[in-house]
Amino acid sequence: MYEASPGIVCSCVALLAVGAVNLAPRGSKPGGVMVETTAISGKILAIDDEQRKVTYEDPDGKKKTVKVRKSVDISGLAVGESVDAVLTESVIISVTK
């Protein structure tokens, strides 16, 4: 799942992606972390306040819906508005037994 942070302005035209992968040290239990951060620009198509989801269209015409974390105030967003945002996706794998 992606989380958006509107208001974090980036100087990108479309997309800029940065990723990182970290694995468990040799000899320890298997595990790993993967994080990908993407800066996006787009036009807001829909806002679902109850579900905290925003649907946007990127400059290439692709539509995407993202979930916005609770710490971000989306009350100032409006349909039709152009926004810049940072999306972060992460996966953590850990073996406990």
C-alpha cells in the first residue's frame, strides 16, 4: 500500500523513484527490509475523506488511488488541484521462530 504526503514539494515533472533493500546479516535468521520512495506530480480526480484515499492522474494520464496517512491534513485538498507528493512503500520480512 502506498501512503501519500501532500505538501511535501518535489521538483519533479512526473516520477522519481528511489529504493533500498537491506538483508539480515549472514548467520542470523532470515529477514529483510525493502523501501521504495517515489515523488509524483498529478491532478486530483477524487478525494474520499472517510477512507483517507486520494485518486490522482499523473502527467502520462495514468490514474492511481493512494491511501493518505492520518497525520496528513487532506482537508485543504480539492478535486482538480495539481499536487506534488512523496509516496513510500515498504515491506519487512522477519523470521521469529
